[in-house]
Amino acid sequence: MTPSARLEAAIEILTSIISERRPAPDALKGWGQAHRFAGSGDRAAIGGLVYDALRRKASSAYLMGADTPRAVVLGMLKRERGLDGEAIARLASGGQYAPAALSDDERARLDGASLDGAPAHIAGDYPDWLDDAFAQSFGDQRAEEGAALASRAPLDLRVNTLKADREKAAAMLADLKPEVTPWSPWGLRIALAADAKAPPIHAEPAFIKGFVEVQDEGSQLAALFSGAKPGEQALDLCAGAGGKTLALAAMMENKGQLFATDDDKRRLAPIHERLTRSGARNVQVRTPKSVHTEIDDLQGRMDLVLIDAPCTGTGAWRRNPDAKWRMRPGALEQRVKEQADILDRAVGFLKPGGRIVYITCSLLDAENGAQVRGFLARHTDFTAAAPGEGVVPGARRSAEGVLLTPQTTGTDGFFVSVLRHS
Ligand SMILES: C[S@@+](CC[C@H](N)C(=O)[O-])C[C@H]1O[C@@H](n2cnc3c(N)ncnc32)[C@H](O)[C@@H]1O
């Protein structure tokens, strides 16, 4: 396909995402099935255009003075890809399979429009209704924080120290030019170009042998900040597919016990294969039963209960730009209630002096600082602390926890609080 035809396809797919409220992966897959002639390079390039348009939807529409899918895609080429009016006119040529030729107004906007004077939620590309929440978290930095959250994320890997060290893993992955991540002691980073497909990391010998796992550096740091130690008794209460569990297991060097569970057995299922590959031998997976008795025997026995809580996922918008425009206020209320319930449940599993490490991939105070303040008000025998002092100098620290963001630490957004029983 020509670059112009890819652009036309991206406009068509964005139309289906916006007008039919279709999830982006679903719309991209549907288009691929209906256009079998498109090769994998075409599909990756079109996916890159669609995701970049979603990332910069509000600011691109503002530049173009219209919020149609065509305007958003054209504006994105200027805003995200740095193309000038001339280059965009060559793509939108009006030729066969190409988008219609630029109107005079479109051309004028692509040549001259800017974001000067745009409100924070436009310059930061986040939903208008979240502006108060962003202001609470970031004050007058919210446009910059939002813009960083709208950027493309790299591919981060965590080196599994049960099997390899960073040098060895990097040498095995040399073709992909991995770089050491700035903060995590286990991280390797692979930069992704806009049109490049993510490398098939699952097919790399380093992955197959369990030397590396895919994990954002922010998620690695959240695990690091748990302070899990060899010999401890630890419970990962929201283990999901096991991203944090695997990191904790490596920190514990196969000594002590790590229990992993989750409310949803389908989410938990992939953990078994991942644990086998990792060489972790001190992890017991407790699959949920219909009546929740699977971890009753752990009451009062844990040094550490990790809660990687269900949350709005606002911190992961770099990876899932579709989600930010689909999020609704009711989802935040629901998550806040679930988080409070899980925090209260965790208390019973601690031994005296034990700690809860509460993690979200949210940037919203309701799920972070306010959630911790609520917990402390209900449980006066706990204190809160922000972990990781000196590890990540740019991160925002508060009495309740530490907040990592794409803008300050170059990671996904993560909040971590250590709640210690006194
Ligand atoms: C952020 S995800 C966990 C991600 C995982 N820890 C990782 O690092 O890959 C949150 C998880 O919490 C689970 N969850 C939601 N409500 C829960 C509850 N009440 N108790 C336990 N787990 C719950 C969800 O099924 C989901 O897998």
C-alpha cells in the first residue's frame, strides 16, 4: 500500500472507532480481515497512525478546528509526526486510494495553526471532565503531564535475576539494541519507531529461556518498592497474569513463600506458564473458588501483602490511548470502592508489624492519596510512607506515597504506598 492509501485506511478505521464506539484493537482487526491484501507492514503502519491519532485526538482537532476523523488524522501528522503542510498535501493528494485533497482551510491550518492559548485538557490530550482531577494531581503542570502521557511508550523488559543478569540478557538481545533503563536495576528498553511493529519478543531465545519478561519500568519499580526480601511470607492479592508476582519472586531469590491469587481465575491463568519459564519455585498460586476460601489459611501470617489494585488505568494511557476517551465517571467511583474493600481485606492477612504495599497505575488522587488517607482513617494502627527515596529523584512524593509519571520518570504512571502496621 502507498503511504496515502495507509492514511486513507487510518481515517476509515478511526471513523469506525469514533462513530460506532468500537474498541481500537477490534476496529483494526476487523479492517485487516476485510482487506486481506494488506501485509503486516501495512497493518502495523496503519495501526501506528490510528493510535497516534487517538493519542493526540483533542489537540489535533483543535489545530484543525474540527473533530472529524479526517481532521484528527491530518492534525496528528503535524502535531505528532512533525510533517508540514506541503508534506501532508502530498499524502492527501486526492489520487486513487488517497484521502481527498486538502481544502484551502485545512492547508491554512496545517501551515499556521498552533496550540497557543489552548486549555490544559486540549494541550494535554485528556478528557475535559478529568481536568479538575488532573489539576488536583499536577496543578499547572497538568498540560505537560497529559502531553507526556499521550506520547508513545517504549518496550521495557525486566531481566529475571533468577536466571540471568542484565549484561547477559542484553547481549542475547543485541539485535534489538536494548538500552539500560534509567531507574530499575533490572530494566532493558527497546525504542519503537512510529511505523515499526513491536519486535516479536516472545520468539526471542532470551524470552523463551525465561531471562526476560515484558514489564514497564514503572511496574518494575512498583515491585522494587515493595521491598520483598528472601525468606519473607508474601501475598500478591491482585496477581492477574503475574507481572508483579514474577518480579517479587526474583527479589525473594526463591526463599520464603509467595502466594498469588486474584478475584478472576481467567486473568490468573497465564501465571502458571510464566512461573514455569521464570524458574521461580517459591510461588503458590491460589486459584479462586466459588466461595472465597482459597487464602483463609494465610490469615495473620504475612510480612507483606501486595495490592496491585484494579484502577482506572489512567497511568497506562501511553499504551492504551483508546481507553482515555472511553473512560466514564462511573468507572472511577466503582474502582475507588473496590480498592477500599481490598485494602480492608488485606489487613487480616498481616502478621503484627507487617506491611501492605498498595499500587495503582492511576494518576488520580481519588485512587491514590485520598484512598490511602481513607484507609488510615479506618485503620489507625497503620502508618503510610512513600517508598523509593533517592531511587527516582524526579518523582512526586507525598505523605501517602510516590507517584511516577511519563513526564517525571519516563515510565507509565504508577502510585505506590507502603502501609505499615505498627
Ligand atoms: C492491575 S491488575 C493486576 C496486574 C498484575 N498484578 C500484574 O502485575 O500483571 C488488577 C487485578 O485485580 C483483580 N481484582 C479486581 N478486584 C479484585 C478483588 N476484589 N480481589 C482480588 N483481585 C481483584 C483483577 O482481576 C485484576 O487482575
